[in-house]
Amino acid sequence: MCHASGVSASSASLSDYRVVLTSPGAPGPVLASVVGRLPIAMIGLATLLFVQRATGSFAAAGLVSAGVLVGEGTGAVLQGRFMDRRGATRPLILAAMLFGLAVAALAAAVEADQPLPVLVALAVVAGLVQPALPGASRALWADLVPPGPLRSTAYGYEAISLEVFFILGPAIAAFLVAAPWPGTGLAVAAAAMVVGAVGFALTPAVRARSARTAHGGSPAVGPTSPGLLGVLAEPGMRTVAIASLGFGLVVGTVEVGVPAVTAAAGSAAMGGVLLSAWSVMSVLAGVLYGLRPWPRPLHLRMPVLLGVFAVFVAAMALTGPSGSLAVLVVAMLLAGAVITPQVTAHSMAVDIAAPAETATEAFGWVITAATIGIAAGQSVAGVVVEEAGPPAAFLAGGVAGVVLAVVLWLRRGTLATTPAAVPVAS
């Protein structure tokens, strides 16, 4: 790998995305990963809403939802590390089967009114075996497109699509809570994840990569991921993880605060509408931002974008105790405009911060940090909503995001000068 300082991200046109998505071997994994990754962010909120309906407590529901997300974050790293050594096919199929069983057990326990510790424990297990599809999907692009602008575009697609899933998934979960059975959202999410993960694992491109890796085609075994932290031992990867953590923390407060505001206004389903609008704004603004990203250096982009995001979310607190949806919508859409640029920056920074042979594990850490952040944000917001109302939850999330943006700014040098950096086309 080459050294780089002050790395800048390339811009990508719509035609570049079309070339990448239609590359030989790409359509099958892309379609399967869409089905399997869409429910990733849906699982947490679907669990929260299901448990809240069953127990009547946002605080209890937040703890169970956090259990799923914390387990998911841990499982993503462990599964990713194993896939970097043995390939993705068998681990994904095994994880998908175990995940289906774990979610069924959790749903049965909720229906049986089991104690909260039991629900949290089952939620953690479900998260641990949730298929680590995002990391496997991102790593596969190294086989499908050559290095350079097209691969950067492929990573941009992964980031944009994952961002859509992180926002659209909760919106779907909010809609499905109105179904006759409040666990419908959780069941739909689990089924889609199982089908998508198995379908992805069985595509020819993934099977070929798995066969090559299992027969010694990957140099990832050995010192590339030392110790318990693995690739997170790289200072630059810790910076990327902090950025992803801050993003998830702020998003988690919004995912709880918005449904709480709309429920107080007399329309629980409106929460799903607003989250859907957030998703649309995020994608549109993200595509436009990708044409001319700013700041161009990734080590500056991450703290700036997180800080702007946090300020806009804090502004959502101006909705006030009266629940003014107009103020909420404006601030929410402004915040949504900087979501995709953040997730894209996280994905591209992995190439700067981590060795290429640890791609699955490295991206697993990004997912882990985001899910832990969402879990913390949802848990804290659930308590704050009950004690002080939704505006206070938005304010708490915004302040936390600003604090972590300052931390990122102080650590910006770890991405500007890291020895693992690779050149990015400009």
C-alpha cells in the first residue's frame, strides 16, 4: 500500500454507479444483499415497538432493543474476522438459520410475558447470530471491480444503500406496528434477512471467493488482525469507529423521539411518514453531495459532517412541548441531508485506515460502532422521553454528537497520515 496524507475522495456520477452495479457477477449479490440488508436497522426499532406494545414501557423496550443491537455489533466483528479467513458462504448460511430460530424464541418470550432479563438475554443472542451481510457485501467488490474510481464508486454505493436501509428500515417498522399483531415488523425483518443472507451466500461470486479464501487465498491469517481488538488496533480505524458511533448515537435518539412526538400529536403512523421523508431527503442530498463533496479530505469531512448533523438534530428540540410538527419536519429534513455523506465517508475511510485483507472485519467494526451508538441512543432517548419529553431527547442526542465531533477533530491526524492509507482517485 502507498502512503497518503490529506486524502481526498473522488466524485462519482450516476453512470459510474450503473457500470458498477452491472459488472459481471454483480447483479446477483447486489439484489440478494438488498433483501438481506434492508432489515438491518429495522430489527432494532421493530423490537422496540413490539416490546413497548407488550409491556407499556419505552424504557423496558429500549433495553431489549439495545440488547439486539449490542449483540449484532459483537457478532459483526466476530463473523467478519472469520469470513476474512474462511470465506462467507458457510458462515452466512449457518448464521441465517440460527438467527431465524433466535428471533422466533424472542417473539415467543415477549408473547409469554417473560421477565425483562430473559427478553434482554434472548435479544443479545439474536443479535450475535444476525448474519454479518454488510461486511461481506462490501468486501466482495474487491473481486467484482478493479481498483481505482470504480471501486470507490462501489464503496459509495454500499454506503448510500446502507444509509437508506438504516433510515427506511425503521420507517417500515413504524408502519408495521399498526398491523393486527405488533410483532409483524420483527417477523418480516427476520424473514427478509434470512432469505437475503442465504441468497447472497449461494451466488457464484460469493462461493468462488469463499472457495479461494478457504484454500489459502487470503493472507488475513496471522498478524494482520492481532489480539482481541483485531484491526481496531489501527489508530485510524478507531477514529472511523468513533465517527460511526457518533452517527448511530444521534440517529438512535431520532428513531425514538420522532415516533414519540407523532404519537403525542395523535398519529403514531406519522412517525413512519417522517422517517420515510428523512430517507428520501438523505438519498437525494447524498447523491448531489457525491458530485462535489466537501470537505474533500476525509479526515476533515468526518468531524465537520457529524457536527452539522448533531446541530440540526438538536434543533429538532425546538418542536417544543406543544409538538409542532412543522418545526420538527424542517429540522429533520436538514439533518437528513447530511446522513449519506457521513456513511459514505465512513466506508471510504476504511480503505485508508485498515489493510485490504481485513476488509470484512474492518467494516464489521464500522457496523458495530453504529449499532452500539443506535442502541445507546434508543435506550437513553426512551428514558428521556418518559422523564422529560421528546424535545429533551433530541437535545441530548445533539449534544452527544457535538462532543464526539470535537473528539474526531482532535483525532483527525490518524486518518491524514496513517501508514495504511491508500490513494483515492480525485
